[in-house]
Amino acid sequence: MKIMDATSDGQLEKGRSAGMVITIDGPAGAGKTTVSRAVARRLGYRYVDTGALYRGVALAAAANGIAADDDDGLDRLCSDLHLTFIRRENGDLRLFLNGRDVTGQIRTPEISMMASDVSARPVVRRFLLELQRKLGREKCVVFEGRDMGTVVFPGADVKIFLNASHRARALRRFNETAALGDRTLDQVADEIRRRDENDSSRELAPLKPAVDAVMIDSTELSIDEVVEKIIAQVRNRQESEKNVK
């Protein structure tokens, strides 16, 4: 698992410290993707959408007729699965599955629900855990997900848990996926409710804030306001490190 760049990354702005791991967790529709990308761009960091990895596994399982609870089938699938992120010149991060760009195929409602199901399987989590941690060893990374601060990177430098009201999240997801079909807002709201229940009630790595995460409610905040709050946390951590030194 690696991130390949079609162009070189920009340098960190003068005075900004390198070497941080930042995690941004939260439920569907909270704004994690947009915010995480913006934070990474501001800091000159890499951005990793870990949810896309689970969606990639779900897409591969669906294509091979493997049920979400078929651990043996998932184990065989993962043993020969190659997932790669490639960042285009415009900054767009694309997911490649066995050499094929599947970015446009992993955002359907069906794959979203199956990703939630397969993410609860130990065999899948073991497969992706080490891949994610390898990326974290490079530092200078913003990880977006659901258990980044609790399970994958419990020692992350800055942990954020981003949330919003159910209505706000449903409306955001409805607007994001309007071009994918003719689902109503009520249908999207129901899907998010079921996704919340799946992610929060699973025994393995349930969706929950890390005990030391900074909680941010984005319901009434703009993207820029959320980003500024996170950048402020990064600054605070940088100042704390300077004081310790």
C-alpha cells in the first residue's frame, strides 16, 4: 500500500513543523473528507482517505460474489488484493484496485453499506491495519476515518472527532450523491442512520471519539471555520513541543 504522486508535493510553509500524524474521525456526512483535504493542503501534508480502502475491499468482494460475512472468502480476496492511491497533478487522490481506477465506483449507496459491513470483519481490519500504519510512519499525514484515533493511531499527535446533527449530515450526503440516482432525502437520512448504527454498535473498533480527541460539531460551521479550528489545534501542539524542547 502506498501513495504515488503524479507531481511532487509542495514544501511545508516556513515555520511549520514536519512529522505530525493527524487523525480526523467521525460519522458519515460530518464533512471529514472536505475538511481533511483542506487541512492537509494548508499544512503541506499528505491526505489519506482510509474509508476508501474499505470501500475498495467491498467493491472487490461484491465483484467476486463474496458476502460481507464470508471470512474465508475475504481472507483469500485480501491475500491477492492490491490497493494504491495515486495523486493527480490537480491534487485529486484516486484509488486503484489491482491497477484499475475505481474511485468513481466506490461511492454508491450499495458499496457504502457493504464497506460498513466488511469493516467489522477482523480479517479485513488486519489486512488494512498494517497498510495504514505503514503510511503513518512517513509522518506529515492527515488520516480520515472512523477509528484512526482510537485503534490505528492511538498515539497520533492531533486527534479530531468531527460530528454534526443527523439532519445536517443527511442533507450534505444527499447533495453530494444527487447525481448518482433518484434517492430522496428521507432515503439518504435512513441510510446514514443505519450506517451510524452499524459503525457504532460493532464489536470490533466501533465508531467513537478517542478519549483525548478534540470534539468539533460542524452543524453550524463553514468548512473554513472547521479547518481553522483544526489548524489551531495543530499550532497548539507545535507550541507545546517547542516548550518541552
